[in-house]
Amino acid sequence: MKGKKLLAGILSAAMVLVTMAFPVFADEQTVSNADELQKAVESAATETTITLTADITLDSSLIIDDTKNITLNLNGKKLGVVDTTYPYYDENDQETYYYYYNTIKNSGNLIITGNGTIEGANNAISSYSGATLTIENGELNGLRNYALYNEGTVTIESGTFEGNPGEWDLMNEGGDVTINGGSFN
């Protein structure tokens, strides 16, 4: 009888443990330069919050691939990319074209917060098919094109969006966009 009571007690404890919610801790990193930011994004294996502690200018686009789940806390800082072109050879046209960098190319799950600025030589952010982007606040500036180019799912809670004069602030190419707030110039 004692054995049955012990077994019942162990099984009861196991059932309680199985139904308990255990917290999942997100990784948090602070970065102060482009190399640290790139490494933080590349090494992000779980939900990761990356906080800028200084203004950062990237040498090329920051790539958020489809395996990433990142919150980018701008922390009042500016994230930009060099104002230069890179060559792209088009096999079909057999021509070389020159493009300006987007600051962020998102194919994963990205949240922008922290009331800072993202400034793109082309687009501030390009978010591609299958990607999820939430903009909680901040300022997005596209110097030659759009502040935000979207093919995925975007939710805008607040923020200021400004594309190149004569261009749209937000270009949506077949994606889903929910706008709950924000200012579009």
C-alpha cells in the first residue's frame, strides 16, 4: 500500500510540473558599433532584444533572416547605412546595375522600438514575403526611396515615416499592413 501511495504522490507531482508554465528568457544584448550589431543578429538563436548604446552606421544592409526573432531597441539612437552603391549584375539583361543599400532587410520576425531613427540610403526597412514586422515607435527615413517597403506582415503602432520627396512613405507590395497610429509625411 505504501508503494502505491508513493507512486500516486510522484505521479501527482509530475502532473503538476507538466502543467506549470515555465518562463522563457529572451537573450538581451547591447551594441555600440556595426560589428557588434551584426554579430548580435547573426548569433541570435532565441527571442533576442538588441539595444543600441550609440549611433551606428552600417557598411551594408543588416540582414534579419527567416530564423530570427529580434526586438531592436533603438534607445533614442540613429541606425543608418553608408550612402554608397553596390553593383548587381543581372544575368537576363546582361547589365550591371548599381543600387543603394537598405538599412534593414527583414525576412524574420522583427520589432522596432526605442524612439530612435532608422535612415536608409534607399529604404530604411525592406520587409519581405513571410516576414513579420512591428513598429512600436521611432522614425524611419528612406533617403532615395521609401521609409518602409513591405511584402510581409507589418503592424505600425506609432512612429514617423518619411520617404524621398516624390516617393511614398510606405510601399506595400501584396503584404498585410495594419496601421494603428503614426505620422506619414
